[in-house]
Amino acid sequence: MQHALYYKSKKFLINTLIHIFLISVAVTCLYPLLWMIASSLKTQDIIFKDISLIPQQLHFENYIHAFKEEGFGRSFLNSIFYTGFSVFGVVIIASMAGYAFSRLRFPGRTILFYMFIAAMMIPIPASFVPLYVLLNKLHLRDTPIGYILCMISVGLSVSIFLLKTFFDRMPKEVEDAARIDGCSKMGIWWHVALPLAKPVLAVVVIFNALNVWNEYILALIIFDSRKFMPLQVALQVFRGEFVTNYPLLMAGLTIAVLPIIIVYLLMQKYIVKEITSGEVFG
Amino acid sequence: MTLKQMKIKDTLENYVFVLPAVAIFSIFYIIPFIWVFQLGLFEWDGISFTRIFVGLDNFKEIFLQDVNWWRAMWNAGYITLIALLFQNILAFMLAWACDRQIRLKNFYRVIFFIPPVLSEIVVGMIWRFIINDIEGANIINRMLASIGFPNLMHQWLSDPKTVLTTVAAVHCWKGFGWGFLIFLAGLQTIPHQLYESARVDGANAWQSFKKITVPLMIPVTVLVAILTVLGSMQAFALILGLVGGEFAGHTSVPVLRILASMRGSSSRFGYACAQGISLGMILVTISFIQYRFSKKGQ
Amino acid sequence: MLFKSVLLGCCVLFSVLGCSGQKLDSKPTISIWHWMTDRDAAFQELAKKYETLTGVKVNFELYAPSDAYAQKIRAAAQGINLPDVFSILGQKQDFVSFIKAGHVLDLTAYMEADNNSWKNSFFPKALTVNEFGPQNSYGINPGIFGVPIDIMTIQMVYNKKLFTQLGLNPNRPPKTLSEFLDTGAKIQAVGLQGLVSGWGEIWMIDCLANNYAFNLMGKDKVLATIKGEVPYTDPDWVEVFTIFKQMKDSGILARGLVTMINKTAEQLFANEKAVFAFNGSWCANVYQGMNPGLEYGAMLPPQASDKFPMAIWGGAGSSFMVNARSKHKEEAVKFLIWLTDQDQQAYLSAATNNLPANKNSLSKIPAVLAQFARGMDYATHPNVWGVSEFSLVIEAFDYGIQSIIIGEKTPEQVAKEVQQVKERELAKKRKN
């Protein structure tokens, strides 16, 4: 009895210590975000005086001002537009390619697949320089479509890899049944393979959405026109122009952060599952 | 239709599936990739129609003369080293703490992965306003004062001696979530029977950690280390958000130098490419060494 | 089928979004790219007026911030799709690259038509910035390659209200460097910031340092240094570097100055947090927008020596260049002649608080602007010197001063380092 009690209380103590450790790290993770949101609801006069996380009065008008600020609302819509189209493009193109690499036979299959995989491994930190020259030659610089195509190409490698691995493990029987029913290859891909791949597609969607939403350097060199700039670039401009109106700036930052956090929270179970199952980096 | 024609048609159909991916990827990824190597041999201001072939002169300049470039490499190396040590140790400890029957496990998982979800620019800006005093809330200093260390108060971001370490700290804050998730994944692959049988054999917690956890985690650790090196050596947007520039070289990093070569007052497209190649080669070499190291360790 | 229709839909969407409608119009439309956010409204107004007058449509397109604009025209030069009229941001060397690539129309003939009537309407100093003299070191045929639309000087401004608070005479700004440095302690005592400026952006440091170089050693010696005849380790240059050390030691420099962008500096000054600012005359409009009640005056940078006169940078503020490949160059030139005419210049100046480039329009301008205009007598600019420093040397020079300001290098060390870069670049040039 004595022993069991000792053992139990020791375990309780260890668990408490572990919880304190974990909670303190969790607080550090959340504090900057909460501070940002709190600050966005304050006024210029008190923002640096009252640093509590719960403002006395809530000034939601900062958000309205931020959205009305020239170009900000627009770049928010731009970001949504670029993210939406790039992710859609990656999902369609990568799932077709992933399916083909897994199921279909054609000469050059292996070498093409390795081309995509090798690109995942080799970092090219200056590739944006020739990309800029290339887009310029193709008259795609400073156009939304140029940016979207670049972002699709950035996302392809990892997505194809994930999808091919998934299709490799998918049982072939369902497809055989569909083939007997007279489905074409396109039909099988669209009606059979894609619906089954939903869990892995969710991961592809999240990773690409994160990637495009947060992308900075390509947007910086591709866009000159204010009307095309996505949020990450516009924020830098915004910061220069409203450098002393902090609540407005904080409202802008909050607007830039919230959509991606919401998407993440909605789909986090897929991310955690996918990474913890060890496939992404397998 | 003959059998042969059908076969050809079949193959062509298969190519349709990969065509969009291969086309987009070749144009927007492979061609720039090859061009980097070509442009690196030229001197070109980005405006004139003639490019002057200079052979390996750009590389000679990088390796023998460009002090600013090596300083930027050193800075990035410093950030990487801090990330390798502190960020990954923290990530491992958190993963280890979470790898058990414990309440709120999923809550922690979700929270720890929030910083990696945010963009570098945004993270930099938020922290700037938290840390800085002229344009910021000076919160770190206020906290230090309130817990009784007023003598540790400091201009973290405007003192050249501390600015890089501050950058590295924020970088770790943003990055540890990745390491955490991968380590956790690794720990969960270790079968629990191993620990059970070790306990039956009379091993204490420390011994089973040393004999079971550590050896089995080596490949995962190497993976995390490679990802950390690749991420930290190429970080730059965080610095733009947090510091706003190169701070007389104190916070210059390779990618910022490449951008400066390309967009600065003297635009040198060829030189920028050469810089990128040098950085890329160094990164590939480091990753390869780490990979070999892990093979040997096993 | 569903997939195909979705794809088709996307293609249609892309093509709609991808092409910005290029209408075919019988009347010429002149397109002009610029980066001057503050002047855009006035430009649009003038464009409307011009269209009603002549039927020629003028499209002003704004690309801001200025980095984005600089990138835009560079890319357009690469792709040979520059607009009819544009302006070049950057150093003289950039201007030279554009001219050498055949992008810029030589305007000399138009300027000199009718007994130089267009040429003579400008302040001479405004025009020299865009002029290449005979036997210039850039290898460009002599001529005038740009039209100044306003002029500027870069000087210091001080806050009169804060001056009174500090117990200083608001109508007598410091004249000498030592007077200036003495205010540092007072400013620190009341917790204000001293001098703010965009010294995170390299060229503004370069500018003040050059002002002091002119003051300490005179123009000839500065130019001799650029030509490589005098080393940067010369005692006079060391003294230029030392001035920044003195400023730092006196506490006159704002905290975080070396990472400050000019927008931040302008905000700090406009919101009465800083006593001095080093800024160009365009600031009158910026401060007006940020804090209309701000009371301030302009002053020359306080001189460090009376051996040579203080010099400041000034000349053409912004210039427009005509695209030599444009189909509408004649119309474009006509529009620029109209734009720089007395009435339009007066309108621009009144609407945007900038100094007009047309000397006949300089009648009614605000007091601060008049002070800036008086600085024109002291004005010089690297673009009129006929020689330019290597950009890597400028970078080392400005980095060095930044290092002095944050207290990690001595003036002597910096002088030595700059000279090393200089010698390397000279050697490289001799080789080519």
C-alpha cells in the first residue's frame, strides 16, 4: 500500500511538472498572437501604456479603417485569389501526375518522377533571379497568372510525391471494377482515385495554402503594381506608411494571420496525422 | 485500329496525365535552375542587351574578396547553430513530454504548430512591436523589471551585440513546432514493448532512454537537423520584419545579399546567381555530410 | 466532362485576368510611369486638362513604393516594353545603362529649339542633372536626356516648438557643428530623440557625409578621390568619418538610426518625437500630410569648418525621360513641354508642396519651401560631377559609417577598409 501511494504521488508530481513545462511553452506560443489581437483593439494613445491582454474598451473600428486603407482590402482579396487558384491547380495537376506515376506505364516514367524528387532535395537559393528574367521574357511578370503558375510549380514536387505514395498503397480492385464498367482512364482518376485520396489531398491543400499565403520573395520580385500585390508584400508597404498608427497596423497583421490560423485549426487533424504517420518525410 | 496503334494511343493517353505537371515544372523550375548556372558566369546589369562572359570571376570574387558575403554566411551559420542546439533540444523535450498518456495532448500539439503556420514577415513584425522600445511596447524589458532583473533590461534590437541573437531566438520560436511534430512522430514509432521488456530487465528510466530512445531516434534527429539547416541558412523575411534591414552587416544573411545584388543600386544579376550557387552547394554539402554521418551512426 | 468544363472555365478566367485590355485607339495615348504617390492626384488632374485641350489622352500610372518602381522599369527595359515616358530612379550609372541600351531619347534638339526657349525656362542646376557634357567619363554623346519636373534640396529641418522647450532660440538654428553637438545632451536630458533620417537606406548617409567632405576639403579634392588620385585614408576623409563619431558621442543621433527607413524618420519628426531631421525638400508635403500643425524650419547642415563652403545635394527632384523606342515620342515631348510650362508648374507646386523646376513659377511658395529653395545656392549633386564612385565603394563607405554610429569601428579603420575596396575596384577596372 505504502509503496503504491508513493508511486502514485511520484507520478502525479512528474505529470504536474511536465504540464507546467508544456503550458509555459504553449503560453509563449500564444502570447504574441493574443497581444497582437488585443493591441489591434486599442487606440494609439494607450497601446504601449496599457499592455494588458484585455483592452478596457474595444475599438473594432481599427479593422474597418485597415480594410478601407487603400490597397489593403484589395491585397487581402488578392491573397485569397492566388491561394485558391494555386491550390486548385496543384491539386488537379499533381493528382493526375501522382496517379500516372503510380498506376500507368509509359517510357520515361521513372526518370520524370526522379526529376520531381530531385528538385525537392536540391536547394537553389537564387533561382528567383533567372525566374524573374524568364517571366519578363514571357510577359508574365506583374501578372496574376505568372505568379500562380510559379506557385503551382513550387508546390508540385512534394504534392506529387505524397500522392504517388498514397496511390501506391491503394488497393487496385476498385479501379478494376470501374474499368470493367467501361470507365476511361480519366474517368477512373476523377471518379475513383480522387475521392479515395481525400485524406492525402487535405494535406496537399493545407501545405500549399500555407505556402502560397505566406510566400514573400517571389511576390516581391514579380509584382510591381500595387493592385496585384498579395498581403505579405502589401504589409511591408503598409508598415512604411502607417508606421506610427500601431493599432491599425496590428489590425492589418491580425487580418493577415487569422485566415491561415482558421484553415489550420479546421484541418489540423490531417496535418498532425500525416506528419506523425511519418509519410511526409518517410 | 491495329493493336500497335491502340498501344500507341494508350501510351499517349498516359502522357496526358503527366503533361501539365511536366510542362509547368520544366518551364518554371527546371529552366530557371539551369539558367542560374549559366548566368553565374556572366556580368550583367539586367538592363543592357549584352552580357559579358567573365568565366569564374564571379566565384573568385565571392570566395576571395566579398567580405560582406562571408559575414552574411557567418550570421546565418550562427542562427543555424542556435537553432540546431536550442530549438531542437526544446522540440525534443516537448515531444518526449507529449509522448505518453497525458491529458491535453492534442491541445499542445495544435498550439505548438501555430508559430510555423505564420509567415516570417508577420512573425518578425509582431515580435518587433513586442520587443522594441521606440516603436514598440518594450514588453521583454518590462517583464525583466517586474520579475526583479532591471539590470538585464536592454535595447535588444538596436544594440549590434544582441540583435543577431534576438533574431535567432525569434527564429527558434517560429521553428520549434516542426521539430516537435517530427520528433513526436519518431517517438511514436518506437514500440512500447521495448520499454516494457527493458523495465522487466530492471533498467531505470534513464537507462532505457539511453539504450532505446536515443539510438532509434538518430535518423529522425538527422532529418530534423537537415531541415533546420536548410531553413535557417535561407531565412531572411523574418529579418526584414524584425530588424528591417541588414543593420550595417550585423543581420545580413545570404539571401538578403543575393537580393541586394539583384535589386540594389548596382544590379548584378550574374553575381547574384553566382552567390546563389555558392550557397546552394554549401547547403547540399552540409546535408550530405549529415546524411552520411547518420548512416555511419547506425 | 465536369473536369473539362472546369478547366475550360479556368482558362477563360485566366485569360480575362491575365491580359490588361490593350485597346486600339486612333488617337495617341501617352502612358507615363512614375512612383510619386504624393503627386499622383495632381498629375491625374493635369492629364485631364491636357486631354480637353488637345484631345491627347495621357495615362499616368503609379507604381509605389520606389523599390517596386525601380524594379518595374528595370524589368521593362529588359523586356523592351517601357512606356512612352518614365523616370529613372537610382544612381547615375543606372541612367547611363538605360541610355546605352538605347531606351532614352536625346532631348537636346527640342530643348534648344526657338533660341533655347525650353532649356532657358528651367533652373540651370535642375537641368545639369540630366545633362552629359562633352567628353564625359561615361562615354555617352553629350546631350540632355531628361526633363526636370521639380527641384529639390536635401537639408536639415528642426522643430521650432521643441527648440523653445529646450530653451533654444527657435529662430536661430545651430550654425556650427559644435553648437549642434551641444544640443545633444539637452535633448537626451528630456528624453527626446535628436537627429532622425533614413539612414537604414544607404544613400542618405552618403549624402550627409559628402556634404561634410565638401565642407572640409572642397569639391576638387572630393572629385580627385573619386578618380582615385586621393586615398580615403587622407586625414580630411578621416575627419569626415570622425564627424559621425562625434555625433554619436554627443547623443544627438536618434536611437536605432542605422536601421531607420526614411518613412519612420518622417513619422518621428512629424509627431514631434525628434528635434532634427535630415531630409529632402519633398518632406514639406509629407509633414503636411502627417501633422498639419507642425512648426519647423529648414537649415543647412551645421558646418564643421570654414575652409570651404558647406554643400548640400540638390538639383532636379524628379525627371521624366522619353522612351526612344516609343511610337509617340513627338506627342510625349509636346506633353512634357506643356507640363513644365509656367502655369502647370505653378499648379504642381501649389498642389504638392514641391519646388517647381520652372524658374518663372517660383513666386508664391510656403515659407519652409522658400528656405529650402534658398539652399539651391549651395546645391551640388553626384550626378553633375562627371565622375561616379564605384557602387561597391559607396556601399563600403556607408556600411562603415553605420559601423561608426553603432560604435564598433573607429574612423581610421573605416577609412582603411573603404580604401581597400576602392583599390580592388580600380584594379578590376584597369583589367577590363
